[in-house]
Amino acid sequence: MLKFHDGSGQIGAYRNPNGPGLLNARFQAVEGGVIKGVSTIPYDPTMLFLAAAVAQINQKLDVIQATVDELFQYERERDKAELRDSLKTLLGILQEYGDSCDSESEPPRPSCSPSRCP
């Protein structure tokens, strides 16, 4: 590429795609080094509405899921408490049964030894 004498840009050549020969191209530097462009993206209003509705439904489902998780946690804790209570009741019954069996099968013990008693 060749520079213009006035410093305004560069010139180059490229091959003509439509026929024989070369064509010239002029390149100029852009001030600031940044090219800004504005473009609009086409959108469908129905799809935008649908996306907003789906997002809102998703938030509501998250709240419902959190509530269901709390209910299941409560049920698990309640079941554990019932099992502990039943276990305590069974242990009490077993201990009473053991105490009553021991007292019936053993002869009564004398309060003093035979050698000391009159």
C-alpha cells in the first residue's frame, strides 16, 4: 500500500472480480480508532410478552418449591419426634416388665443373715 503525499490515507490495489485488471482502493484512518454504529434488532412483541410471563411463572414456582421443601422438613422432624416418643414409651414398658419379672422370680431376701438372726 502506498501513502498519499498529503498524509490523508493510503491507496491499494485489488483484483477486479468481474473482469481483467486491477482496481484502486483508498483507505483512510478513523479518528479515535473506534467505529460506532447504531443498529436496531427486530423483535416480536408476542415473544417478549411470553418471555416476561415465563419469568414471572418461574419466580412463583420457586416460591412454591421453597414452601414445599419447608413442609417436607417439618414432616420429617415430626416423624422423628414421634419415633423418639414411641421408643421412650417402649423402653419404659420394658424396664417395668423387667423389674416385675425380677421381683416375682427371686425369693424375698431376708433383712439379716441366717447366722445373725435369732
